Amino acid sequence: MKLGGGLVLTAALPGWPVLAAPTVREFRLTPHANSAAPLAGPPHGLTKVWSYDGSVPGPEIRLKQGERLKVVVENRLAVDTTIHWHGIRTPFRMDGVSHLTQKPIAPGGRFVYEFDVPDAGTYWYHPHERGFEQVARGLSGALIVEEPEPVKVDRDITWVLDDWRLKRDAQIDGNFDNRMDMSHGGRLGNTVTVNGRVLESFPVRAGERVRLRLINVANARHFALAFAGHNPKIIALDGQPVTPHEPEEGRIVLGPAMRADLIIDMTGAPEQKFSVTDRFYRRQEYRLLDLVYDKAPPLRANPMDAPIKLARNTMPEPDMKSARRHEIAFAGGMMGRMAGAMLGDQQLDIREMMRRGKMWAVNGVASSGNVMDPMLTLTRGASYILAMDNDTAWHHPIHLHGHSFRVIARDGKPTRHREWRDTVLMAPGEKVDIAFLADNPGDWLFHCHILEHMAGGMVAVIRVV
């Protein structure tokens, strides 16, 4: 039906069982450009940002698994926008990709997103219209889908991790079409925030158990967080339950768009403090913040004795015996070996590509927008393995819309946890195999979530019919 010029489409995924009418949780989001936030903190002034409802990050949306999410978006920006529900397996028309799944929401326009939410977990939302600028200006927010029976904790906390490229006056650097960023590691900022602020400390209490949801919404920054004096356990990745385990080398690694749910028992003593440091970039380690224990006596003498393993979601298992295999090569960028690629209907050398603002390719094709011929056409209900090769000198967090997948191998070796993800981080020169059942029909973007890399050509479409 029509509502205020916006189209309302409601749906569960085609072919999925529809049970009793779900509870509908309705929210409103209003993106606009007349907000300001104390990103850098004193002595700096406020930073002009784009925001949802005046908040950076945007309002946290929470609902229960199996409920229906309805979000009315009214665009008060001076430019087109959309909202993509990152990691949620929505019907195609609710995916929020400009021109591919919907017409962008024009200034003054309205659009209603409505869909059932099949899986619990930690997700987020952001524009898919000129995202390398709109996200960098502040448009993103957390989307939390609670389990029917969550694991027992004292506090459920979300940290939205972001970085900002600020000038000396604490205003956002407006050079968004920077080809140096696009051809290298993306737009790295100089100010890192947690929930929109530079934090010196985060208060905790001795003896408490915390579920900490980490969401990396940065354009390009990778994080590798180490929690001194503590022993976090990872219980979910990209919203999907995983066998609880300690992070490798004591670091929780998150490329752009990636998430992790941690269980942390606060085993320190009252008034102690411990640093959380980011150790991703060589010789650029820094303290993110301190966990600071208050003066209160311990909440309990020993860590909580309660299970931390999450119930599995509704993800359909791929049939590995019948799975069809496709090879996918990512190429380009500075210090890469790509000589050229197809752009539109032309084969161009790398110099001409760069003159046209394109530096990256997927299987020899550089994209020039969201609407393109599919790189692969998959049969609905069939299982697939995508054997991916990062033939570049840079890390790439590769995201598939409309589906989650198991990460089954890295450089030919089976992964330990066979974790479900929607975004997988590939190191330079690394080969990664992912597997999934193609059960969600539509044309789905498949791209690097370093947003400058996507704008520079590293995006393709996978069609499921």
C-alpha cells in the first residue's frame, strides 16, 4: 500500500514458514545534516555531523528474534539516502541498496522498511547511497535482536566503534573522493570513538558479568582489541553463535562492518583499572580506554556459574557434498599486480581506470554502480562454495548481502570454528573459502566493506533465482 509517497512492503523470506502473526516493533529514523556532537571532547568544540534523530551513533534499535521490524524513514538530508540492515537476512526489496533494491529516498521523501527478523544477534544499519561519505559523516546505528532466552549476564552493553578524519578545528574533513584513500587502505581517521565519544574510561564493577557487543562501523579502520587483565570469551561473530572461545593471540579482530559478542567476567578488584588497547596496525598501538572499577564491593566472590553458549539461529546448513564451487579473485590497488579490468563494456588498463576513479576489480570487472549484470547466478535451494583469492596488498572485509555463510577454510586449511559470518576479513594474499545455501532470491551485492574500495570498483552482484 502507499503511505506518504513511500512504498510499504512487508515480508518474511519467500518459502520460509510463516507462523502466527509476529509482534511488530515500530521505529522512526530521520536522517538530517544539522547535528553536532562532541566527538573529540574538550578542549575541542562540537563537530558538525549527519545523524539519525540527532544522535551519533543513531538510536539503538532492539527487538526480539522472530518479531517484525517496521522503520519509517523520513529523509531530511539535502541528498538521496537509503538504509541497509547489515547482516539481517531481509527480503530483497528491504535490503536498502540504491537503484538495485529500491529507488533512493529523495530529500523530503519517506520510505517504510518492514520485515520479519529471523535471527538473534548483533547487527547494524547504515546508508547504501554514497556510503563512503554518509557513513563517514555519522549515519550508522546498532540493531540488536535479542534471543528468546538470552545468556545470563549482569549488563548487556554495546560499543559502536568508529573513527573520524577531523581537521584542526575538529570538523570532518570533506575530502571524500580521495584517490589515495581509494587505492590504498581506505579513509582512515585520526580520532577513534566509542558510542560517538572519545572515552578515557568505562566504569565496571568487580564480580559482574558483562555481555559486550562490539560493532565496527568505520569506513576503513580495522580493530584488534586486547583487554589487559581479563579473559573475554567470544560467543558470537557477526551476530551468529559460535562455540565460546578465547580470541587468538588475545585480540578481538574486527574489520569494517564486523561484529563480535563477548562475555567478560570482571575479575579485578575495586578501584583497579585495566587498559583496552588496539593492536591491529603495526607500530601504531594505542590505548582505546581503561576499564575502571568503582569502589563498590564485588558483586559476587566467584565468576557467575551460568552457561554462555548461545542457541543456534535459523541458518540453513549448506550441503558440502553437493556444493558447487566458484572461484573469485579480488585484484587492484596500489602495489597490486592488476594490469587492467573491464569497466562497463570496455577493457581498460590500470592507468585509465584510475583516471576514471576505479582501482579495484572482482573477477576482472570493476563496477560503476550498484546495478550490473550478475557475476554469478545461483539456483535457489542449492549449496555453494566461494573460493576467494585476495590478490592484493591490502586487507578486505568481504560482505555478502541477503545471506550468512560458514567460513570453512583459510589458505587451504579448515577453520577451527567453521564460524557463520556475513563479512569475512581477508589478509593480503590470503585465500578464504566460504559456504552457504542460496535460499534468499534476489540480486545481492557482494563487496569489500572498506567503503572507498567499494566505490573504487570492488563490488559485484550475485543473483539467486
